[in-house]
Amino acid sequence: MFRNKTLTDLKNIGKKIAIRLNKVGINSECDLRLAGAVGAHRLIKERYPNETLAVCYYLYSFEGALTDKHWNAIGGQRKQQLKAQIG
């Protein structure tokens, strides 16, 4: 059974990242799943255009949160696919 977790219940999502996700309209696991890792990264990048967003702290963290893995365990091939999608 699917349980819609709060963001900080997910792997890799700490308080700061959760706050940033909230500011772009992502408030729960369900919202993050709808946006996807790439979509969530894009929304945050648009909201904070002058900041450098480390892919490991955002893009990979979101993917790990969605797959219940530490961001560093998502695998090189998947990381390359994700990076290619954000350009």
C-alpha cells in the first residue's frame, strides 16, 4: 500500500531541501513523484537562478528519494541519464 510520506521522511531529503521543495509547490512524496527528479530540479533551479545547485544534493537526492536509495547508490548510468535530461 502506498503511503504518501512527508518530504523529510524520504531518503536524502533534509530540512533545507524540503523547504526549497515546498517553495516550488512540492509538499509531499506524491508531489515529488508527480514532478519527478528532473522536474523538481528544474523548478528549484528556476526559483534560485543565481545559485549553483550541486547535482548530488538536488537531482540525485530526488532520484534517491523516489527509489529509496542513498543518492550515491543510484548508479553511474542512471546519474548520466538524469544529468543529460537537465542539460
